[in-house]
Amino acid sequence: MNFTIRPIQVPGDYDRIARLFNSVYFEVKTADDLEREDRRIPTSANLKTNENGFITGFCRERAVAVDDSGYVLGFAQAWLAPWSTPGRLSSHVIVDSRYYSNGIGKALYLHLEGWARSMRASSIQTELKDHLPYALPFAERLGFNVRSHNRYSSLSTASFRMEPYSDIIPLLQRRGFQLCTWKEELAKAGTNLERLYNLYENTYIDIPGKTVPEYTLAQWAEALSQTDPELVLTVSYRNEYVGISHLEFKPKGNFVWHEYTGVERNFRGIQLAHVLKLWSIKKAIELGAERLITSNDIGNAPMIALNEKLGYRRIPGHYVIEKSFV
Ligand SMILES: CC(C)(COP(=O)(O)OP(=O)(O)OC[C@H]1O[C@@H](n2cnc3c(N)ncnc32)[C@H](O)[C@@H]1OP(=O)(O)O)[C@@H](O)C(=O)NCCC(=O)NCCS
């Protein structure tokens, strides 16, 4: 099949790109969403090289594959953001499934790789759906290695029964644990964002495969400020934060994305994560969401065991793959 790769043209390509996104991601995007996102993103690159020789700052490349009539068959983008790991570009490559096995994905990857090398990036990473049998061999042929394997799970709110767990929350409250949303915490005198960040920092590095927190305090505070404070759930004990869950409601897809749960090491194994999970299911039901969706590293045995116990069912997940240029 004949196709060519060209830079994206906006606003004309937004609609097809949104449809391609929607074919692989849960979050439903429209052409307007993409246009709005673009307005917040700089139009030109701004890169520096840090003391270790890695690029930092911002740069982005976007391209589409089109057939002879100009119809968009696939989309690819790669970017470095100010909060990215220095040198490591992130990317998406999405091909319309009706046109798989025509070399379009490979051509888009190679296009991104050429650009990434010209930016002096050290590596490029992307995601690949784990239920496609040919996905990994394809990535390996292109020189990628698997960095992690994320398993996705979904829980239907309609079929969830809260009654068997009705004792857990009152029991922990009687033992002195306090459950508050971040909104309630913010209304209190002396709320300390840094202490909540410390909990995130201490727990994040216990996720299998993670060795450093994904965000600095400033980046994390920025992300938190953009989250609905009613959907950040905290557990405290004697004025110390010991548990946290972050949720995001996605009204277009009518689901709650369960972004994160962390429990301080000294407080594990006493059902605090159970409490946070039950509380988040209650929130999802109150919001009228059809389901909750979450993603876990395939090696995260406690979290997967807990999700399964609550009735989460496995759905296709993804591999995070990376190709190094150094
Ligand atoms: C995952 C985590 C939140 C669990 O917190 P917790 O408060 O100890 O969890 P709970 O006590 O409520 O329940 C844990 C369940 O996992 C089970 N479990 C613990 N280790 C396990 C293992 N190695 N294999 C299988 N199940 C395991 C426990 O038996 C318990 O289930 P049970 O009560 O039915 O017996 C905590 O370990 C943590 O903060 N880890 C680091 C951050 C992280 O990985 N977060 C998830 C990514 S979003």
C-alpha cells in the first residue's frame, strides 16, 4: 500500500488524530480537546544540555502517515517535557487497525527515531498494547527493550457490593485513623503539602521497577493543583499522613481513573489500602461513573491481589519499551 509521512497540519488533522487516540486509550478525546491542549504547549523547542550531557527542556515532533488521497492512516508524536527524565523522549505511535501490516508503524517509528537522534536524545520510550501477539517481536526488531509491563484492571460499579466490607472503615477510625479528602485537609489550619509529598515519595519508590520518584515536590504540587481535591483521599494517624489515593474522573468515558495508592511502610498490612480502595469505589459510585480503571506493574503482587479481591478484572495493558541511542 502506498503511503507517505508528513508533518501534521492543524486544525485539519485533529479529528483523525483524536479518533486514532480513542482507538487505543480509554480517555475519549475530541478535535477540540487536542486544539485546547495545543494552546497550552509551546510551539518551538527550548532545549539545554545538563551537566551530565542529557537534553532537558521542551521539544516535540508530530507526523502522520497518509494515503494517496491524503487520508490519515496513522499518527506519531515524540516529546521531551520539562519534567521528563533528562535525555529520554516519550512517544506515541498509533496506526488505524484497518491498515495494520503495511509497514506504517515501522515507518512512523523510524521517522521519530531520526528526529530524536537529531535532537541528541539519549533514548526514546513508548507504549505497546500487551494483548497484540506481534507487538513485542515488532518492538524488538526495531531495537527496543521492555522497561516495564503494566497490567490494567477494571471494576464495574454496578456489580460492586459494599456490604461485605462495611466494617473496615469504622474499625480503622476507631483505631485512630482519620480519613479526609485533600479538600477537607486544605480547610484545616497548618496543612502541609510537603508532608503529603513525603508520603508519595516514600511509597512510589516501592513500586516494583521504580527507584526514584517520578516527580519533584514542585512538579507534584503542580499536578495536585490540577486535580479535584475531593478526589485525593488521605489517611492520617496522629497528624501524620500514612495513606493516599489519587483519582481522576473522566466524564467523557464515564470512568474513574485510579491513578495512585500508597501506604507508608510501617502501616502496611493493616488494610489501609483496602480502605482507600473502598473509599474510591464509593466516590466513583457517587459520581455516577460506570467503572474504575487502574494500571499496575505486573510485579506489584499486593496491589494486584487487593484489586482482584475487590472484583477488578484484567483488561489489556501495555509494555513500556525503550530504545537507547548511547
Ligand atoms: C500496595 C500498597 C498500597 C498496599 O498497602 P497496604 O495498606 O499494606 O494494603 P492492605 O493491608 O490493605 O492489603 C494488602 C493485601 O495484599 C496482600 N499481599 C501483601 N503482599 C502480598 C504478596 N506478596 N502477594 C500477594 N498478596 C500480597 C495482603 O495479604 C493483603 O490482602 P489481605 O488483607 O486480603 O490478606 C503498599 O504496599 C504500597 O504503598 N506500596 C508502594 C506503592 C504502590 O505500589 N502502589 C500501587 C501502585 S498505584
